[in-house]
Amino acid sequence: MCVVRKLGRRVLSRLVSAVALAAPSLAVADYALNFQRPVTSIAQRILELHNLIFVICMAIFVIVFAFMLYSIVVHRKSRGHKPATFHDNVKLEMVWTVIPFLILVGMAIPSTATLIEMSDVSKAEMTVKITGYQWKWRYDYLDHDIGYFSNLSTPREQIEGKAPKGEHYLLEVDNPIVLPVGKKVRFLMTANDVIHSWWVPQLGIKTDAIPGFINEAWTNINEPGVYRGVCAELCGQDHAFMPIVVNAVTPEEFDQWVVAQKKIALADATSANKTWTREELMIKGKQVFQTCAACHGVNGEGVGQFPKLAGSKIATGPIAAHLSIVLRGKPGTVMQAFGPQLNDVDIAAVITYERNSFGNKTGDMIQPAQVKAAR
Amino acid sequence: MATAAAHHHDEHPAGITRWLFTTNHKDIGTLYLSLALVMFFVGGAMALVIRAELFQPGLQITEPHFYNQMVTLHALVMIFGVVMPALVGFANWQLPLMLGAPDMALPRLNNWSFWILPFAFTLLLSTVFMQGQGGAPAAGWTLYAPLSIQGGIGTDFTILSIHMMGISSVLSAINVIATILNMRAPGVTLMKMPLFAWTWLITAFLLIGAMPVLAGAVTMLLTDRHFGTHFFDAAGGGDPVLFQHVFWFFGHPEVYILILPAFGIISQVIPTFSRKPLFGYNSMVYATVSIALLSHVVWAHHMFTVGMPIAGELFFMYATMLIAVPTGVKIFNWIATMWRGALTFETPMLFAIAFVILFTIGGLSGLMLAIAPADFQYQDTYFVVAHFHYVIVTGSVIAIFAGVYFWLPKWTGHMYNEWLGKWHFWLTMIGTNLTFFPMHFLGLAGMQRRVPDYALQFTDFNQWATVGAFIFGFSQLLFLYLIVQTVRGGERATAQVWEGADGLEWTLPSPPPYHSFATPPEIK
């Protein structure tokens, strides 16, 4: 079996390199025709399996339809071909039942081996919990006590065609997931609201993130680099706008990054205790409001079915009710509880911003400490 | 009109009441096919909205929420409003003619099963006009919980509409089974039936097995939404993945509901234009039965990434791969039927040959998708979109085209315009392949499905696909024109219509009398 696989790989790698050599002359350089370059052994195995099955399928297709083509060309009435009358041939029918079955067995063997390898999450050196939200990802490093959200960083203007699109349009985030190369990392996938699916093609991982359940996956990245992916399961209106960016770094860089993250967390905690001015809150609030703008509109005008904030009862009424809905959400709707997602500063800032923008002029403000008290 | 003479002894009410109260299999067949044609343009228009939005990156013509509504409705309309009614239309028209029966076994039920549908689709499509309350369903036609729990009132309308479609399908399935088992003329044994009747018999059992399961799934959704149950909510002890299991237990047999009668149509067309009997009739029947049985044990191949245990993954991978064997048998039999025949290439034959080739592309990509480890890369990408459009559009839909061209002269008594038919064929070929072939590459390169916007590297192929979709869409106007033209007049068709035609329907004049076989035909 092993010999067969090796032989198969050799033939395949020749085929693939032959195609690769021919490619530039075919001027298809701009058109990606196959998987992105794999950077893990699993992704490599999947690519080889895919190529193998593809080549077999192509061969079957060519052979089978050669017969049809011959028939179409030769067995024409217009050429005076007289129809035969046969309509059965048990031996032939046995042959074309058994041969495909044997081919399938041949395909099943390497597939089974790869699948078993993919599902082995044992002996991981670290664990990251990945949580899907509408419409962002959260990464919690369970061994390092670090956790943060990862949001799309492509500006809204680019999406709406008001600014030229950048190189990594829709495939860029504010806080990428940072992983060390050469270490087996286990992922625990879950979701907060609906089903999402965490997919990074170059790692060969696609696993559904399901609310209330935990799925496992693992990776061991071969080389440092930036690998981009997307949410693969329809999860609502901004399904297209919750990409994944993996920043694979050396173990040393990873350790430095962990230290830096802890410092940032400490600084955040301190800033939550100070008293903020209204201007500071408004500036911060405008940034945080990007999250809300997907439904409530950049200018609080509301999008589709979702309510506008300009002049709304909640954004101009008592501040306690406003705080409550942001913290706890509105059950049964897309308005989720932002309490667990945003820190005290963010919530104080965004509420202050909503109450004093889009024509709302309540003139009041709320401090992070008050948010903390209301939790 | 020239055909008036043939109709002189047919008594039926005139005008709208003829169609409202009809229990005649031909009239009901016409109603089904007309509904399918209307819905084909409705669903097609939605597809063009989708393709227009995807012509370039960025949001141009739709909001993402509206885009998701289009994606959802397009699928529901095309599956339940086009392919299924069209195939039921063929069953209504053809089964009595092919089996030597005067009509379907249960004519009043037949009327009812059709007239549920216009109301079901009114309910479904009205949701587009409820944008203030959340609009049409936007969770994809698969209605996965918990996303569908979030939807607005449109989701409830959809659930009720699906119930109505399900009742309609089950009633017509009962009618098909009753007709085939009881109404065959003396001498037409089961193993002498045309293959089209066999495929419909098996499809009818699939419908009875599958549609109630879908009804169960959407009812659970409805009670989760409004009556405090937690079937699909982990917080209440439920499981979102349960929905997927129940849905796909319906969904995979549904795939074969869409394709088996198409196999039947192709198995009538190819022998006719090869002037040679169908090769391997018995093995065709056995292959159809085994596909139907296997279709009930492969559902979780739609869910390889949900986190199944390895034993489950392996079982569903092996079972799915196995379907390739009987499907292969069918392809080989069709080619063997053509082999050493005397081929001519009228429009039905062109569509049938294209069906065999393009459906095989969809079948082979289906085999690739069955390979579980590779499916982790394919799942929910445009590779899947390419795959199922190859089996449904260049499979079921073009088989329906083949069937329409094949039997339209029989139904109307007029030959269609062959020249226009060939134009329709070639434009459809260019359009569909330009639309769906590049999607394979998009999926492999990393574009996920059901998105209104995409990264820049996917632009070129998406533009090809959009151009193809508009060619495909607008060339269907030609099909509409051609049908209207043929219904209104044209060269008289003989009873035989096609030189190689064989079967009871060709012994009747074209068009056949209002009541098909008042006395059973003599079977040699």
C-alpha cells in the first residue's frame, strides 16, 4: 500500500509540476485554479488526495466519453449507419459494475488514512478556544490567560465603493490570531449565537463553531507567515465580513507577543478606573460604533429591518435602559448581549456616542465605573 | 384551428373553470408545467440579482440581508417551484399515455395537489414585500437553526408554504403510485413499463419518505420560534445539529427526487434518436432502486464539518462513494444505447447528450465531495455551488428541456421550430457552462458560498459567471417564445412524431384525445 501511495505521489508531483511549468505560457497566472499553497502537513495531504481523486475522475471522464464521441462521429444516420439491435450484455454490465467499485476502494484507502490523522487531537502543546459571534471571532488562549475579539478591519467606505479597495480587501482584521510555528495547537470551537465555520484553507482546517457545543481541531504550522480565511457557514447578513487572519510566528516571537498582550490587558484595566471626559468618550465611542453600524447604520439611520438610533426612544430616553439593552441584548433578535463582548470603557464610550450623535442631543454621558456597577 | 377537429368529442367547461375544476391528467399536467415555467423566470430573476451583485467586489445593488433573501428564495423557488412541478407535470401528461390508461388513478386528488401550489408560492413570494418585518427568509434554503430562529415573519410564512408544498408533493406521489400499480393496460407488466414510469414510481416512494421528514423539521423550527420548545437550542437541552440531521434526511433523497425522473426522460429520448432499444433495461431498473435505497443512508455527507465522530464520517463517506456505482451503470448504459445506433441530433437528443456529459461532471465532482478529508476544504465553498448546479441545472433542468422538446409535438400536435430549438440549446450550453464551470475554481481557491461580497482575487471568474448567467437567463426567453409559437400553430405532427419513437404514447394521434385510452390498447 505504502509503495502504491509513494508511486502515486511521484506520478502526481510530476504531473503537477508539468502543469505548473505550462501554466505561465497559458497566461492563466491571475487565475487561481487549485487550492492555496498548504502550510501544514494535513493541508498538504488533503491537496495530494484532492489531486489524486481529480486525476482519476478526469481519466474516467476522458475514457468514458471517448466512446460517446466515437459513437457521435461514426454511428450517425446521416453517414448511413444502420442501427444494431443489441440491448443487453451481462458480462459487460458486470465489468462496469465491478471496475468502478474497485476504483472506489482504491480511493477510500488513502482517504481513510488522512481522515484518521486529521481527527487526532491528542498531544497538543497549547489550546486556543475560538468562538464565533455575529460577526466576528473571539480567540481565548486557555494556557496564557489572553482573550480578545478579531473584527474585520476593511473600512466600510471600501465595501460601499467610496474608496479604492486595498490589497487584502475583506481578508484583514484588527487583531489576528497569533500562533507559534512547529507546535501542535488544539482548537476548541464554539459559537455565541448561530453556527459559524472557521476556515483557513492553507492550514487545511474547516470546523463548524456551534452554539452550546464544542468541536475540536488541530494544526501544526510549518512556516511563519500570514494565512487568511473566512467564515464558511452562512451566519446572517454580515457572513461575508468576518474573516480570519492567522499570524504564524516563531515560538520566541510568540512568547514576546504573549507578554505584550498581558501589558495591554493591564493598561485597559487601569483606564477603566479613571474618569473620562466627554470628548474622550465620543472619540472612542465612534470607533466602537463600527460594530453597531452593520445593523444600525453608520449614521444611526438603521439598515433594513433593524431599528434606527437617530431619535430612537432608547438612545434618547433614560440612560439606564439604554445601558441595559447594550449590556444584555434583546432576546430573540440579532441584538445580542454586548456585556460579555465589550469592556467597560467601550460600552461607556459607545453609549455616550449614541446619545450625542446622529442628531441625538441628550447631553449626558456615562463613565466606565458606572458600567461596571451595572453589570 | 386545425386541432379543433380532434377535440370535437371532448367535453369540458370552457375558460377559467376548465382549469380550476379540471380532473384531466393532461390539463393538470399543463398546469404543472406552466407553473414551473413561470417560476423558472421568477427564480431566474433572483439568480440574476445575485449574479449582478457578484459582478464585482463591494456592495453595489443589494444590502447583504436582501442578498441572503435572494439566495434563499432562489433555491426554494427553483427546487419546489420549478424542477419538482415540472417533473410532476411530465408524470401527469405521460404516465397515462405510456401505460395505456385513460387518466391518473385519483383525478380529484390530482386537481387538489396542483391547486395547493399557487397558494403556497403566493405565501412564499409575498415575504419579499415584508421588508419592514424582516423580509423573506434569509437563512438559506436549508433553514439551519439557530439562524432561521432569528428570522422575521417571513420565516413563518416559509414554514407554512413548505407544509403546503409537502402536502402537494405527497398527494401527487400517492397518485403516481396508484396509477402505476393499478392503471397499466393489460400486458404492460412492471418490467415492460417505459423507464420513465419506473423512475417516477421510485421517486414517488422517495417523496412519501422524505417530505414528511421536512415537515417535521420545519414544524420543530416553528415551535422553537413561537411555542417555547428548545429542539435546536443548546441552552434548553436541544442541539442545533439535530436540525441538520433531520433536514438532510429529507434533503438527500430530495436530490434524487429531482434527478431520477430526469434519468427517466433521458432514457426515453436517447433510444429514440439512436433508433435502438435502451441498453440494459433491467440493470437500469435495479440501478434506480439501489440509488433510491442508498440515498437514505448518506445524508450526513452534507455535514462532514459539524464535528461527527470518526466512525460516522467514515460510514457516510463509504456509503456516499458507493452511489457512484449504480450512477455509473446508468451513464454506461446510455452510452451503450448510442453505440452502433443510427444517431440523429434533433433538439431533444442534443439536450440528452449534453445531460449525460454535464451530469457526469456533476457526478464526478460529487464523488470528490464524498471524500471526507477533501470535503473539509470543499464544504460551503463555490465548489459545492458548482457541483449542485451541474447536477440540477445541467442535469434536471436540461433533461426537462429535452423532455419538453421531445413530447411537445405530441402534446400540441405541432412540430416546434427546430432551428430555434438548436439556438436555445447552444445558448443554454454556453450560458450554463460559462456560469457554473468557473465556480469550481473559485471554490478551490477559497471563496465561500452565500456571500454578497468577496476578496479581490476572485473577481475575474465571478465576472465570467455573471456574463454566463445573463446569457443563460435571457436565452430562456427564446424557449418561452418557442413554446408559445408551437402551442399556437405550426407544422402538423404525426402520431409517431419521431422516426425512432417507440411506446404507447406514439400510437395515439398528436395531440392525443382529451381522454387518453378509453379502451385499453392491445399489447403485442
